[in-house]
Amino acid sequence: DAKTTQPTSMDCAEGRAANLPCNHSTISGNEYVYWYRQIHSQGPQYIIHGLKNNETNEMASLIITEDRKSSTLILPHATLRDTAVYYCIVRVPIIQGAQKLVFGQGTRLTINP
Amino acid sequence: DTGVSQNPRHKITKRGQNVTFRCDPISEHNRLYWYRQTLGQGPEFLTYFQNEAQLEKSRLLSDRFSAERPKGSFSTLEIQRTEQGDSAMYLCASSARTRVMQYFGPGTRLTVL
């Protein structure tokens, strides 16, 4: 299974940009990078995904390096509600076009007032 | 709310008892996944359904575990003869064939005493 590595924990001040790095050096050419987050005692929530171009949506931006071996999730103006565990994921094919998500341990992001 | 729902949210049982969890996916989603998450770890894939067919099972799914999706809508996950090591959060996710994102339910937290 393709693997990702992330820092175990990070802190960020409320109102500042939170930049969460992820290494995925074994990613193959057609594999997307996904980001999910999990707020305490809830199911994981989809944030964003990308292949090789930078992506932005209403929640975050995703910057993928040109060699695709790493990416950074950016929360532009972090709020206390962004405190969560953030997972960088590469999907793994299973059968008939379906794919499973392979989670690592994620980064525990704490937003401080 | 048209998201993924799971019932019950919490289940406490004694070792050796059988338990059953239910997942109701988003209505138009034909793909359904079960994951398990132990404390401090990311979710791990258990099994995958496309419509009513169970097409993939993880090695984590021992013979005490069985999952069904009889009419291609809701799914059940049963654990027979529960063990303390089965204590975990059981998460259900669904996706549409044409969409890449998996949407997770809130999970069922199982505690085996």
C-alpha cells in the first residue's frame, strides 16, 4: 500500500494560516492525494483532493510539489473549530474501480486562541 | 439531513455476546465501505460493497465478522462472540460510482467489557 508520512502534531494561532505537510514519496503517477479531517468522536470529513495541480475549495488549498512526492494542506484563516486530526491519504485500488482509503496516524492540529 | 447515518452510536456489551450495527448510506450511493478505528489510530478498511455484492474483505475481517447489504441500500455489520480487542469505532462510508469522495457516517463506538 502506498504510504504517507505526516508530523504527529502541530499548533497554530487562531486567525493565522495553518500549513500541514505530507510526504508521499511512493505515490504513482495516477494516484490522487486526499485530505480528510476528523474532529473528536466524529467520522472523517472530506476536505480536498488533487493529482498534480494545486487545488482550492471553500475549506482549504492543496499545494502539490512538481515531483508529487509531497503536498501541503493550507487552512488560510484557522479557527478554533479547525482543531482536529488531519489525514493525508493516497487511495489504493481494490476491485472494479473501487478504492479504499489507507489512513496513517495523521497530524493532530491544535488551534490556539 | 441526507448524510450517512449509523446506529447505534454507542454500544456496550459483555465479552462473548453478539452485536449488530447498521449503516444507512447516502441514498443514491451504490458503494459502501466499512472501516474500523482503534484509539489513537487512523481508520482501517474492513470491507466493500457495490450494490448488494460484497466484493472485497480485509484480512482484519475475521470469521466472527459478517457484513450484509441485502437490497443494496442499508448495510449491517455483525460481530459474533465479541472479544475485548473488538472495542473500537466502526465507521461506514459511501460513495457514488461517478464520484471519488467517500462520505463517512458518525460511527458506532463499541466497548466490550
